[in-house]
Amino acid sequence: MATINKKRQLGRPVSVVGAGLSQFGAFPDKDSRDLFVEAFRDMIQNMDKGFDIQDIECAYVGNYSSDLFEHQGHTAPIVADWLGITPIPITRIENACASSGSALREGVMAIASGMYDVVLVGGMEKMTNLPTDGVTDVLASAADGLYEVPAGLTFPGIFGAIAKAHMDRYETNLDHLLKVAIKNHANGALNPKAQFQQTVNTMAERRIARAQERGQDVPEYNSELDFLNDERANPWIAWPLRLYDCAPITDGASCVLLVSEDIAHNFTDKPINIAGIGQATGKPLHDSDELTSLSAAKAASQQAYEMAGITVSNVDLAEVHDCFTIAEIVATEDLGFFAPGEGPRAVDEGRTALDGDHPINTSGGLKAKGHPVGASGVGQVIEIYHQLRGEGGERQVKKENPTVGVTHNVGGTGGTCVVNVLRRES
Amino acid sequence: MDNEFTSTAFYTKLKEDRQLVGVKCKDCGHLSPEPRPMCPQCHGFNMEWHQFSGKAKLSTFTCISIVPVTMAAKGYGRNNPYCTGIVTLEEGPQISAMINGVDGTNPQGIETGMDLVLDPDHLDEVTPSLAFKPA
């Protein structure tokens, strides 16, 4: 069919003109609606030229499972009520951990269609009400409940199986995975919104101090890797993945304001344009062609790059879906930053660090910033928005005037992938 | 009887017949270990049951220490991790399965590529799992 090869373009350009993020962490007294209001407040307080809330015409909110986490369905209208924006249409989008990535895509298309000029998109997840095994079960319900879950596969388990396949096929080892965690914690330590604002070194020092206080055997660590290789400090979750290979359980929310590009300068002199959007769908890992790659990520990135008219060499930085350390390595290969199997070496060589040639997850990523699953996709867009505007603070990328940033948001184990290309106005 | 190709039938055949029975598309020959009413390859609805040999090779695996509630009920946990992964059936398709008969506490001793056979023993009546064991 001819439509398969159709060059896809937005009906009209769309810009991001505001961004807000709640604190990420564990907040026992807050519900998801409260977290969303916190993100919204952060956004409206930081709009460059102010903004009238009544201008919002439509909203999309990503949320994976308020139903199971909070026993609350139909959450979108509650958010609209809490923001005082009824009766505008608001729709909840559920695509597992890519929920807000997909919500953003819906918002972009709503403006590109010509239907609306000002659209609020965001995401939220309140996860810490449940104990860890309960969260594990809820997350596992994003996998195939008939054929993956009964086989005992959990989310860390599926990514553990991907890691094992990567180790078998390439020269990937356990230290490569842990080095992703070290880098992302180093970035998270510079992010005041992050759940973990500590380097791995700081965590090692705390463990030593705790042992001293309690009069226990005091461990000795010669390096951050040494600490992460201590099974007591960093226990196995799903071999070959340990605790520090996994993103945490997080409460949080995110939102951005999208507008038609022709009115963007009414809101800010520094809009960030949505240059390309891509979304693709994959099968369960056992039905995938490859065990070391997510086909949906490759397809989504090709769509987004083509729409933006860029190649991977134009990309200055990226926020990728590091729900597990191996997921970051696979993402950097699927997005074309590195050849298949070269991702681990790139980590070794510091190429993905803040001062590297391909900075990845300057926010700390899902690993250190936190992973309130429904909020993560828009959270990634917010980091790129700030970096492209030069607002990264201590964690601003070292390259001068970054122009193009990419986000990569995965739902489930690759069932959904959303990739966006964001570009600063020249 | 389109809807006979269901997961219920899959697990019933696993429990009662001790066989891995999936489906084959009569039009294009596509094999699927998971029964489904529609061929994902040619989009036809002309499926038939297909019994797999039960021979497989281990493609990749993980040993899980932080276990879901259902596996905790079976006695697995931090001190008793279980092995699960993806197997490639002799006939070609892959499927997720528990790997019994290996030491989950020693993943370095588990070899991908090893020969496996269907393990229909120890099937839990409430939450049955497809499982393989070393051949």
C-alpha cells in the first residue's frame, strides 16, 4: 500500500513554550492529582511571558495504572477539576511507561490538525502506595499476562534476559551495566528534582558511615564499581541485573504547554519546536526478531528523524528510557548513536557523559531522576527543553549551543516506543 | 468455533495432554505456540492445532530473586531464585518459559544454547506455567 511509504509531516508546526515537573520521590500523603497540580504550578510559575490558564483548549494526560496503584479509574477529569479547567476536553492515555510520550503525541497532532492552538499535555503516576511485590505485579501487567507473566517473567526479568542476550552476542559485561548507573547517578546528583540526588560514591560513603554507627563490619570500597559489586550493597534483582541496574519506584508528575508555532512568541522568546514525532509498536520479546534490540525503537526513531529532516549526526543530546541500565545501552544502539554492540564501549569511554560527544540522560535518567511511569515521557521532553534553552544549570551539556535533542520513551518491554526530535529555533 | 484457539485451551492441553500445542495457519504455514484465532502473518482465519515436539534450545534467560506474588507463593524468593527465559522451539518459533532443573543461584553455570525438553511435571493447577528442563 502506498501509505506505508508516505512521508509524514505535521499539518502545521508545534512548539513547547512551558514545562513543569513535580519533585520526584516517595510522597505518602500525595495522590496523583496532587502531583499533577504540583507540576502544573511549576510550569505556570516559570512561563517566560506569563499565561492565562483559560487559554488551554484541550489536554492529554498519560497515566499507566491509577486503577491498580490508587484504585482510581477515569483520572483525567479529576485532574481537570483540580486544575480548574473543566469543561475543556481531557483524555487519559495509557501506553504503559510510554503513556505520556503518547499523550504528548496526541497533543501535537491535536494542534497540527488545526483543531486547537493551546494544549496541555503531561503525565503522572503515584506508585509508592503499594509494597515492592505489588508494584512488581502491576508493572508486570504491562507484559503479556497470558504467556510472559505465567512463565515467571517480571519487568526486570525481561530486561535481564535482554542483558544476557547482549552479553552473549557482544562483549558486554556486568561492569558496563553498572557504569551506566554510575553516570546517571552523577547526573542525578546535579538535578534538584531527582529522587536520588546522590552519586554512587556518596551512597557508598553513607553505607560505610551507617556500618560504623551500628558497630558492624565496616566495608571497604576502592571505587564506585567496587561498591556496586558488593552483593550486600547491591543485591541481585533478576540476574544479570542488580538493584542499581533498576529504575526506582517513584511518585511524580510532569507537564508541558504545547502551542501552534505561529503564536509561540506570545508565550516565550525561546520556544522549542517539535521537529519530529515517531511512534511504533513491537511484539513480546519472544516474538521479536532480535533479543538485543527493540524493533519499535528503531522504527519510531526513523519516523522522527525523517519528519525532522535530520540524521543521527545532528543530535546533540538525548533522554532515553533507562528503566534498566541495559535498556539505556540498547536505546543508544537502536537510536543509531552507536553501532549494535558498541553501546557498552561508548559507556566505557565516557561518550555518553555530560561532557561526552553523545550526552545521554543528563537529567539522571529514569535511574536517578526517578520513574513515575506515566510521567516519564513528558519528563524527558522537559529535560531536553531546558537543555536546548541553556537552562541545565550544573548539568548543562558541555557542548555549546545544543540545537537538537531526542527523547526515547518505551512502554512495556518494547510494545510501544515514542521518539521525539526537539529543535531550538535558530 | 473461532474462539477455541485460546489460552485456556493452551493450558488445558498442557495440563491434561502434557503437550505443547499451538496453532498453524493452514494458508501460509505460520506457526504460533500461542493459540490465536487469526494469523498475524497472512491475516487469514484458517488456523489449525499444531503439536510441537517439546524439544527446544535455551535462547536467553534470567534468574529472578525479587519475585512476583504468585511465585513467592510457590516458595521462590531472594534465597531461592528461579530461572526463566526464552526458548527456541525445534520448529522455529520462540516462547517464554520457566526453566526447571537448573540452579537459579548459579546463573553462570546455566548455558544458553543448551538442549531442553518440555517439562509438564509440577504443573500448578491454579497458575500453570509453560516449563522446560535440560534434555
